[in-house]
Amino acid sequence: MNFLEERIVKDGVVKEGNVLKVDSFLNHQMDIKLLDQMGAEFRRRFAGRPINKILTIEASGIGIACVAAQHFDVPVVFAKKSQSINLDGEMYVAEVESFTHKCVNHVIVAKKFLNPDDHVLIIDDFLANGCALQGLIQIVQSAGATVEGIGIAIEKGFQSGGRIIRNLGFQLESLAIVDGMNAETGEIKFRDQSKMAAGSGCIEPKDGEICRSSTLD
């Protein structure tokens, strides 16, 4: 097990409905030393990539992205989930569906913070169905910028998101991939990533697996 998997086993809580609660150390209360380890690992995995900006989505991705950004020495942009009076000028907007909250959000990034010269690393806390990531990817591409990679803390490997994103050709690095959970016993099964070959096992997404996304001026 790696350091994040060990922490999930120690402090994570499995709930009915394939819910993994990590709010004691990752996405409500945050263990900054753990986040620093995660940032260092993302830096190692994306070594050699010309990353000059990190993009995430509010709210749970912000803490991870900000700590990771210190290892890359780059700024963080986070997509907002609602329009506010503080947002002005032209915007990129993507429509994404939340697995956790069972709702559709419009995520927004001001155009002035992304441009064609940017080489972007996308970071988030969880990957389930991949809809949020597809929205962020769409925003980056609409800006004419380059997605250099995607860093995820915890991927639910038994859902379609990871497969869809990898089949789109992006370097997706998940620090922990959960292949199964048992709410009765609390058991969590992790994927052995040492056996994962880059580009292997690609399967075309099934009908209906591509989530809704769009960009608006």
C-alpha cells in the first residue's frame, strides 16, 4: 500500500451506496502534511511536463490543488459552481453532473485566467463518473490551452470515469484506485497500480457514458 491507501484504510469510512468518507483528513478537515505528500507525488508523476497552471473545481479540490501548486511553483485557478457579483467579463462555462450531490452544476472560469499559452494540470479529490473532469477539460480546450495531465487523489475504479478519461488520451494519475468497498465489513480493495501499463486496456466508452458539457461566452 502507498501512503494514501494506508490513510484511507486507517481513517476512511465506507457507507452504503459506494460512498467513501474521507472527511476527517482530505475534504472537510484536511491533513496538510498528507496533502504535502500528495503534492510531492503529483510532482514526481508529472515530472518533465511543462505545467504552468493548476486547475481544479470548488470546493474539495481547492486544498489539494493549492498545496500541490507549491511543488510546481505555479498558480491555481478553480472553477466556480455559481455566478456571483465578483465574476465579471467573459466566462467559460461547462455543465457537469455531480455524483455526490446528484445534481447538475454550471462550473465557471473567467477567460482572463486561461489562455492558449497555458499548460494545465487538472487536480481533484475524487473521480467517479468523470463528468466534472470532462467539464474542466472542455474549458481548458475552449481556451486553446493544453491539458498536460490530470491528478486525482482517489479514483473509484469500479465506475466508468477513469476508463473514459484515459480513453480520451490524457495522462491520468490517481494516487489511490478503489476497486471495491464493503459497507458491512468496511473492507476496501485497492488496485495494484504497479501492474497498470500506460495505454493498456482501453475500451471505447459505452453509449450514454459521455456526460453533458458545453462552453458559453
